Amino acid sequence: MPNSPRPWLLRSLFAGFVAAAVGVGVGWSNYFALPGAMRIDWSAMLPVVVAFGGLCGLLTGLGLGGGMSWVARKDGADVGAVRLTVGATVGAVLACTVPATLGIAGFAHVNAPYAGTANILGSTLLASATFVALFAPSLHREPGLRWLPRLGLATGASALTTTTLGTLVWLLADQLALLPSFPEMAMAAERIGLWRFSAVVAAGLCAALGVFMGLATWVYLTVALAVQRR
């Protein structure tokens, strides 16, 4: 780990912003194809979506990067999977829960079609893979790998984790009927209150995001160390 906090801080903000741009771009591109999506006044909504997505990306990047950098401050790339995952999860929950709650509750008041669970999860996983590919190399600063191979390894690690963990979770959730439909979510929000429902969902999503990010980053560090010590 470098002595100065600037490398991880700048990399966290940069990776978070780019990841948000990728996730929002893909998610909203798919959203435009839904019936009824064009009845929204996009001249007013689009700037809000872009600004809110960028802010969430910066906060998420700061939380994830700060959490993982904190737990790796002594051992660097040798940090274990459990500590890295815990750091990412705590950082994600602390930094992302409030803006995610505002986003869920705010969009629920908009007269617009539901974005779709598959679209939301897919764009989130793609954004997560982007963040790991851009941020993970900052935790492995030892010489031996140039910038481009580092980026390639990080991209591979994030893609591998996205494919395996994402597919496993999706299959389990589908087989066990853990993914609620939109009417079921609407009923739950009405029963416990929209803001409480939004906060619970936001905290759960942020925690899941942190687990995924921590594991994907650990996969990268493991591979990078193996290549360096070969």
C-alpha cells in the first residue's frame, strides 16, 4: 500500500464514476425500450438521473475503495478474502444506503413503468465489474506488472466473479422464488411504508454489492500475486 492516501482516493472516485456511467447507461438504454417509457418528460428527468447517478457512483466508489483500502492498509495485496469482503460491505452500506433509499423511494413516486429486476441486476453487475477492473490494481502496487496487464487481470477477475457468483445467485433465487415480482414489492411497500421498505431494500442491495466487490477484488489480488511470484 502506498503511504499517501491519494492513489486509492482518486482511483476510488474515478472507478465509481465510470462504473456509474456504465451501469446507468446500460440500464436506461434498456429502459427506453419498455412500453410507456417515453411518456416521461425526459427533458426534466434525464438531468436528474445523470446527476443522481454520478453522485451515487462517487459515493459508492468512495465507500468501497475506502473500506477495502482500510482493511488492506497493513497487509496490502495479501489481505484475506474475509477482511476484504467485510471492508467492502461495511463501506458500501455506510456510503450507499442513504442515496439508494432516496433513489428507490423517489422513483416510486414517478408515474413510469418498472425498470425490471433483470435489467437492474444486470446493469448493476456490469457496473460492479467495471469498478473492480479499475480499482483493484490500486491495492497491488508492487513492481512486476505493468498497467495494461494489471487492468487485463482485474477485468478478467471481475468478469469471472460476475459470471460465477452472479449466475449462482440468480439460479438460486429463481429456483427458490426469492426474487419478488413488482406487485409483491408494491404490496410490501404499502404494508410497512415506502420509506422503510426503500431503506431495507437499499441496505440489502448495498450489502450484496459489497460482498460481490470484495470477492471480485480478492480474486484479482490472488491472481496478481501468483503472477508476480511465478
